[in-house]
Amino acid sequence: MTSATFVCEDDFDCFPNGSCGSDLRCLCDTGFYGVQCEDTCPIKCQNGGQCVVDDAHVVVLDARCDCPPDFLGGLCEQPRQNSAGALRSSQEASSNAGTMVGITLAAVAVSGLLLVAGVWRRRRLQTSKEFTPTEEEVADEDLPSVT
């Protein structure tokens, strides 16, 4: 076990797996630990997980994987159930919204056509009534005209 009293003077003291921090201690790159970042993380994380060593100066090494949002498990080996389910729910919601918009537009179009047909029919009836003589007009035509 290395001593915890090591003081780095420049990045070369922690090279190639870390850099010298402002407190003159080595800041190790992901996957490395130790006073001079000389040790490799003992576990192999999967699916983009990052090995994190919580404290390199204890007798029992505490290493774990820091998993990306879509994975879980000790080595980030398990996909999260809700990530695929959330994607499926999002696609279903999008599909349902599209269907509702389509139905609404169809209903508006049918209502508009019915309105236009009703107005056209009413005007047609009014126009035909204008040219159809009433009973009084027919009776007046039968009378002799005075000239």
C-alpha cells in the first residue's frame, strides 16, 4: 500500500493517468486510482459506465460503476426497463395525437361541407320561388289588360 502523504509537484508526477491538482494531490483519470494514479480500477464497467474508486487509501478497496441513465446494475449490464417503455409510450402518445388531429380535421371538413350544401340548397329554393308565380300572379295574368 502506498503512502497517502505523497505530494505532486507537476502533472508529470501523476502521468500518464492523472494530473496534479491545486491541493498538490494527483487527480486520477476515470478508471485509475492510487496516490500517483498508478493502479487500474479492478472492475470492468459495461455500456459506457465509468469505474469510480471512492477511497484508494483504505484497506478494502471500494470500487463501483457509475452507470449512464439507460443502464443499471453493479457493472451497468442491465438496461433500465422504463427507458424502452418510456420510448414506446412516447411513440404511442405521438401516434394517438396524430390520429386525434386527423379525426378532428375530418369532422371539421364534413361539417363545412354540410354547411355549404345547406346554404346552397336554401338559395336554390329561394331562387326557384322567385320565378314560380304565386296564385295571385297567375290569376292576374288571366285578366284582360287595360290599355
